[in-house]
Amino acid sequence: MVIIHYFKLLAMFLVTSILLTSAFSAAHSKNPSASSSIEHRVDSLLTMMTLEEKLGQLNQLSGRWDEKYITAEDSEMIKQGRIGSFLNVAGATNTRKVQELAMKSSRLRIPLLFGMDVVHGFRTIFPIPLAESCTWDPVAVQQTARVAAIEASASGIHWTFAPMVDIARDPRWGRIAEGSGEDPCLGAVMAAARVRGFQGDDWRDPSTIFSCAKHFAAYGASEAGRDYNSVDVSERTLREVYLPPFKAAVDAGSVSLMASFNEIAGVPSTANHWLLTGLLRGEWGFKGFVVSDWNSVAELQAHGLAASRSEAAILALQAGTDMDMVSRIYQNELVTMVCENRVSEDLVNQAVRRVLRAKFVLGLFDNPYRNSNPAREQSVILSKPHVDLARHVAQKSIVLLKNDKNLLPLSKTLKTIAVLGPLAEDKIAPLGPWAGAGRPEDVVTVLEGIKSKVSPQTRILYAKGCNVNDDSMGGIVEAKNVAQQAEVVILVVGEDAGMCGEGACRSRLDLPGVQNELVKTIVETGKPVVMILMNGRPLIITWAAEHVPAILETWFLGIQHGHAAADVLFGDVNPAGKLPVTFPRAVGQIPLYYNHKSTGRPYVDDNTSTSKYLDISNSPLYPFGYGLSYTTFSYSDLLLSNSRIKANDSLRVSIEVTNTGKVKGDEIVQLYVQDEFGSVTRPVKELKDFRRITLNVGEKRNVEFTLTSAQLAFHGRDMNFAVEPGTFKVFVGTNSAELLETRFEVVE
Ligand code: NOJ
């Protein structure tokens, strides 16, 4: 046990009164270490703390899921200063009551930090992150994160465990839904946008909440797409594919990061000193704090890294994991470990300092109840502008995958429409995984959206057809009968929200249950069919892609799902979303991603021995960046400012894009580069930039990009990040497979 020295006690009384009475006056720099006055306060407070209280700051516990409140034991621990943070305690009233325990009954009155998974909205639920990435619109994505922060903060939350920025190339992995897809460039742009949205630009603004970029790192590379599984990637792939979104989040000022569950080449992230300290703090200059994932400190034993709980505590702390989420290991083990000199108190102090600094930065010592405001909670939650934004971003997230003979958009005055499928009336699925405080009653279903869109004379018939994921065929006949009475069928199929997200991986990716049978039966009626997909990952829809005339990928779009889908179905909105992830033809092709290597025997579709399968082409069903519109765009005049540049020069790339169709539309213009020959092999192409533009009918626009040396550089044979002389291809176009192409050279 640590004995509090008399002078420490004296100092404590003096400094506590200063801390509690003085106004927080630090400049609101995004760098939580920037203010010397905060540093001074942290140091002063630290001198007053017992070791138990210090470890309390590193201890995060969960509230009771059902009540978003705490247990009697937790209350006692708060009073003893043995808890620094909660997750899953929410609501202005609940958080105030819990905060009061810390502020009125604990010795040092250190405020608690309330965290929660506010991943795609708090109560106003927006599209899942994978869907939002289809907008390729960082401004829209920043806005939804801002609104999520406004609502969550009014409900007592200080900190969200988001953005989830894991690059995912394997759709079997259920958590692909939570991130921005397969590409590091798009992923980095979205990561930064979300951090900016959550954290705003003023720490003192009560709607500012801390972000937490997760899961650091390479969690999306879990072998076989199985959650929590091992990862073994080269440092180059780590740096070039998996780390860029984290770097972008850190550069955008994310105050925290979450260590991932997985190991990388034998070292679980929670105990990875190279990752959490060498790279993150040393190389990147990160000044915030790192939280473990749920129980991941304890799981170091199951990994086979730590032989005991105390060893797990030491390894995690030494690596740079500052806060322990729910395993209570720091709290229970580290006092003894410090007293036995198995780990230094300095290391504990360093972690405590990082956590306290964040609490000071947010102004919690001045106003511990800043985020527990029932009046604000009442007025902002589900406010009209928030719901309008949910609809707007949901519209932008929809991807038109197929539209034979311009079946879409539909007329609003059709006589009879059959709306079929197990998800047409579903109020839970559109919320997707990690739906925060979202509620089914807030959701507009596809059926409701369609009903509110069509003319009063249009008859809407409905049949469910089957369930999402069982084998009962009973309803299919009824659905067929209903289809036969209609001019057009809208068939809403896919996954329910529980089929993706954490721990929800799948080995088969076709439509679950008997939905394929439903789709085939309905297509056989000969009626024009529009298939609406609702899902959290690319599905294998090879049969449908061939036989169903129109397909809309709507993912899980949040509370305005039904309205947004109807807006697109009936042409009030021209879809422009593009896929942030490749759609394979078969599970056996996975991992399938556009920025692959060439290999020594690049794929040729003949009977020679090249890198391929005997039974299927290498090509995807839908490539990365793909998405149709109700209009058409043509690309021409791909020009470079120079055909030769020096390694540190930049290059301007321009292209003419014309709306050649009959309606106004948005196009997402994509720029890719290939370094043709390097000291190490390079991907066949890599996204470097993009632009979302709006063009009126017949309008032509010159779109210009600047390629910088940072965009042309890579980690060479010696792992140096540099531009290597040689030839490069530049591609610009509408998706990763349909591109105009030119070349330039980098000279010494
Ligand atoms: C485990 C998940 O991996 C993580 O993403 C989440 O933030 C925590 N649980 C807290 O809910």
C-alpha cells in the first residue's frame, strides 16, 4: 500500500482549491499537450494522488446495458476514486447523477469521462459508415459526425469510440460495415472527416466530444475474415494499407485511439510497444491516450502472451495502453506490481497524465456536467435539421448497381406496385449495427417510404415472402401471387443488422435463408423487378446481377432509409454513390481488391498458367469505385502538366467530364496511379484523389488534380518513404475498372 505523505496531503488541499475555483483558460488547441497551464494542473493533481487513485483514472467500467446506469458496487468505487471512466452510461440525467458521485463524494473530485460507441449517429441514426463512404463526400460525412456529437454530448457523452477506420478487404468479416471499405486513400479522407466532425473546432463547445480512432491496428486483416483472428502482415503493407487512416485521424487531432483485439505477427496490439509507443507517439507525435478494447488486457492471457493477469497488466501498460476497458486488471494488479518494483510508478504516472490532460482539455474540471443537459438533450435529439440530414446523406449513400433499359426511375403514377421481401417492412435492420441510442420507432421502412411517395391512385400491395434467415418457404407462393397482380415489383432483400458488426462473420455471402429462392420465383413471373439490397457488406449476388433488371444497393441507411430509397426509386434524387469496396463473384475469390499486385504471371483469360482459378474469372462482379446514375458521363482529354518531373515536383492532371444524359447528376471522378517499376513491386493501381461534381444536362467540366510527391512516394526496399525515378501510369475515370490512361516519368 502506498502511504500518503503529510506534505502531499497539504499540497493536495492547497492545489485542489485552486483547481476547483479557477476558470479553465487554456487556448483550445487541438493538441492536448499544448497548454502549459494544463500541464501544470495535471502535474499538481498527480502529486496529490495515491497509487490507487491513479490506477482509478486508468480504469474504465461499463454501465448496465439495459439501464445505461451503474451498480451499487460501482458507486462505491467512484467514491473511492477507483474509476476514471464509464462506457455505456448515457442520458443527461443518468450521467449527471453518476458524475455527482465523483464530484461530491470522491476525495479529489476528478470528473468521470463518459464514453460510448456513437458510430453512425446517436439517436438520429445515419447510414452505416460503409454506406456513408459511398458518398465519397467528406463534407457530408463530417456533418453526420457533428450531429452525432451534438446529440451524444447533450446526453452526457464526452467521448465516442469512433471513427472505426479499419481497412477491410474481406467481406466475410462482419465489421466491414463499420468502416470505410478497402481503400487507404478513401479511408483516410473519411477518417479525418469524422474526427473533425466529432471533435469540432472548440474544446469548450459543449457539443465537442472526443473521437477514438479504432482499432489500432490491422484488425480488418483478420485471417479468413473471422473476427478477433490473428493478423500477419508485412510492415510495408501495414504502413501503406492499414495505417493511413489512423495517421489521418491522428493528424486531424483525434484525442484517443483504441488498441485492437488482434495480434500482428505474434504481438497483440494491446501489448505492442512498437505500435503504441514507437510508431504512434514516437514517429507520429500522438499526444493523446490509448484505451484497450473490451477486456483485451485480460485477453493477453488467452493469446498466450501473458501467463497471469499481473503480467498482462505490465505488458499492456509498458506497451502504451493507458486505459483498461473493463478487465479491471490495472485496478486490481498494478498496485502490487508497482510496490514490488515489477513496473515503475513513472509509467503509471505517464498514462494517468494522458488521461487527466484530456479531462482538463475538455474543461471537465470546470464544468463536470457540461454534457448532462436535459434541456439541450430534449431540443437537439431528432431535431428536424438532423433528420433532414439523415435523409440527405442516406440518398447520397445509395449505389445503383444495375439499371437495364432504364427501368429506374419508376413513375409515381403506376397503377399497382408490389413491394415484397423480408426487409420491406423491417424497422430494425435499417439501424444497422452499433445503432447508439437509435430506436426502431424512428425508422421509416422502405414500404412506408414508397407509400408516401406515390400518387394516391397507385395501389401498393405487400407480401413478406420469407424471413431473412430461415428455411421456411411458406410465404413465397403468396409473394408470387402478389407480384403477378402488379406492374412493377420492388423486392427488398438482404441481411438483418445482427448479421454484420462485431462477432458477426459469415462463410457464405449469398442472400441468407431462402431469399434467393424468393428472388428467382419473382423474376420468373416476368414482371419488371427492382431489387433493393439492405446489408452491411458486399454480398454474392451473381445470379441476381444477371437476371434482375435493376438493383439498388442501399446498405443500412439509418432512420430515413425508406424515404431515401423512395426518393431514388422514383427519381426525385439521381443516385451517385460509388462502391468503397469490391463485390466478388464468389466467396472463393476473397480477398479480392482493386489495388492488388501484378504477380509474375498476371491474369490472362485463356488456358495458360497465370494467376487465376479454373472455375471463375478474376474479375469482380462490381469493381471498387463503381456506381451508375440515371444520366451518363463521358470522359475525354486526359492531360498532364508535364510528361517528366523531378522527384519532389508535383504534377497537374486534368480531364474533361461531360453529362451526356438526360438529367442532372453527380459524378465521382477518380484518379489512380501506378508506379510501373520499383525497388519493390507496386499495386496495379492506387486511388490518389477524387472529386464529387454536379453536372447539368450537357454540361462539361474540366476537373483538375494535383499529384504531389507524397502521393507518389512509397516504402522502398530499404523502407524509406520516397519517390523513385521511373515511369508512372495515371488513370482517371468513373470507377477503378473504366479509366482513361496516360503516362509520365520521374527523373533524377
Ligand atoms: C468492443 C469493440 O471491438 C469496440 O469497437 C467497442 O468500441 C468496444 N467493444 C466498446 O463497446
